[in-house]
Amino acid sequence: MDFINEVEGKRLHDHRPTRRTRVPGPVIVGAGPSGLAVAASLKQRGITGLLLEKANCVASLWKHKTYDRLRLHLPKQFCELPFVAFPANFPAYPTKQHFISYLETYAEHFGLRPLFNRTVVGAEFDGGCGLWRVRVIGPPKEEEEEEVEFLCRWLIVATGENAEAVVPKVEGMGDFAGPVIHTSCYKSGNEFSGKKVLVVGCGNSGMEVCLDLCNYGAHPSLVVRDSVHVLPQEMLGTSTFGLSMCLLKWLPIQVVDRILLAIADLVLGNTAQYGLKRPAVGPLQLKDSTGKTPVLDNGAFAEIKAGNIKVLPGIKRLMRDCVEFDDGKVQNFDAIIFATGYKSNVASWLKHSNMFSEKDGLPMEPFPDGWKGENGLYAVGFTKRGLLGTSMDAVRIAEDIHRCIVKAESKQSIKSLCSSIL
């Protein structure tokens, strides 16, 4: 690692040997799509960043915590990282395996070499030296884990919105006798064949898991507590997302929402009569204001209409082999799957930051201004706008750091010139 200069060694904790290391370039926390995108954008400008990843591979969420049937919900042209397109022979909606292959090839193309098995346990800005102190626990070295404190001018948070699984607290959770898992642990419906499975959460993951369970002969039910927009994945022979982007170039968002909902009603029918009541705000307006993504249906709604997926209200409590719902009804189930999403973990390790909310670990400034903080702190992958937002922020961050370097070099050149004249 010739881009890192070790400056001194010390022991921060009695039980763990620690090194302090100066990094000339940025430190990037997270080697998922966001971290790779910003590292590649920096490389394009001749800047080498230090990528830290707590897992043993790039895109660990995609590799280890997604179900087998997962595909990108948007067409591939809207999911590309900067400078590299998907291969032409990939399908319009790449599979999980296609996307992982794309990310691995992307990292190899730009020569990105993350430090794996490195967990960031703390980071804070030191005003005295004008640098970020990033404390990292590394892989076991002999019998002890090594701790390193990296000192850097720029810190890029690329752990994203989906760092940790969210499982709500439900009364009686420990009483239920069957398996209770999060979708991060779900692979396929094969192990649930013939069983009654309750899926909690009606987003894209919840709907897809229900469809997958149907395909394996299970009997899924879906908990729907809130209103939700369900749109067909494609409209008028093109992707719903692509059609939306095209219409937004010419029409106000409220008008585009009315068009999308009119087409959705023609294609799907009245979703409310099947327990999926639409929000009062249109799908694009809702996404823009809250980040809540509409469900892009690829078959699950047909199973709901056919009665193969039951829609149920919120859960009141769990019992040994059954569930009581908010309407007072009780039903038996063999397993429960929580499709309740993920959350940021930034607040647990980034200290004294005015950029991220301590409540949810997301940037306090909304898109498109949430990518830059103070003292060389940046965020990528927190836009709630998927990989399009990630790519936009990655390029902005690289441009901003490049400007800082050029400005510093210019000042140094002027200073040297003045010294030589004097």
C-alpha cells in the first residue's frame, strides 16, 4: 500500500495493539455500489482513495443478504455506475448474479482494491490537526485484532441507506415456535413449500418474496399496514420508470402522477378492493417528498387477485403457532418473514457530525444537497433515488475533492515562487 504512510504506533486500548497511519487521499467507508462508484470517479481524476469494507468482498449486501430471484427493479440503463455501461447481452432487468458480476468487473476495471474485513468503529474530525481520525478494527492478527487509526483530509461515507436490517418489535416475538427471519436471511421459497408463511411489509421485497413463495407451492399472506402505490413494471411497452422520466421533461409532476395512475388502473384495476389502498399523494410526489418507492409489480398482484396471496392488516401480537391481527382475527402460520427494510448505521460510528441525523443516520440536507458536509466530509448512496442518485453524488464528490487538491497545489506553487524570488 504505497499510498499510505505509517507515521507512528501506539496503543489506544490496553487489549489491542494500534497503529496510526496517514492517508494522503480520501478514506471511503463501504465497498458496495456507492463506494465503488466514488472510488472510480476519483480514479478518473488521478486520485486514489482508501476503500474500507467490513465484509470479505465487494457488494456484500447483494452477495450475502438478497434472495435468489432478485432482479433490478429498474431497467439497466438507469442502474449503471459512472463511466461503465452494463454489457449489451445482459437482460433489460439484470438478475442478482448479473449485477454482482457487473460490480466485480467494475472494481477490476478501475483497479479498486478495498481493504476487506475492516470495521470502522469510530470517526471524528480533529480540529487541531485538520484531519479526520478513523478508527478501524482489522482482521485477526495472530490472536489479537489489529486496530488502525487512519488520518485523512477527506472522509467519504458510502455505507448507504441499507447497512443494517430493520426488524420491528412485535409483542410475543419470542413466543412464536416457527422460524422468524428478515428478508436478508431469505434465499428462496424452496424450504417453505406447502407451509403457511406470513410476510410483513408490502414494499417491492415483500411483494417479490410472496411471489417467490407462491412459485414454490407455499401459502403466503402479506401484512399491509399503510397505503401503498402499486404500478405495473412496464407501461405502454416501456418501463414505468423510463416513461416517468420522459414525461417529467415536459409535464409537472402532479400531471405525470395522474397519467401513471390512470394507466395503472387500466392495467391492474382497483388495487384498494384487494387491500392495497393508494396514498392520497401521487407515486412520484410521494417518492420525491419522503423517499418511499412505489411497488413495481412483476406478477405478485395477479396472485393477490387470484387469492393465492392473502392481504392482512397489521399485527397485534404473536403467539406460539398463530398471529393476532389489529382487526382481532387470529390465524395460524408456520413461519414469519419480515420484509421491513434496512437502515443506516452511520450514527453508531460517526461522531460529532452536523451532516448526519442521529435519529436515522441519513444526511439532514435533502437531495440534491446532502452529498457534502463540513471539514471534508461527504456522503454517497443516501439520496433515496437508487443508483442514479449514487452516480450523481459520486461524480460531484470526485470533482469537489479534485478542486481542493488543485487549489492547494496552486497555493503551494505560489508560495514556492514567492520564496524563490525573495
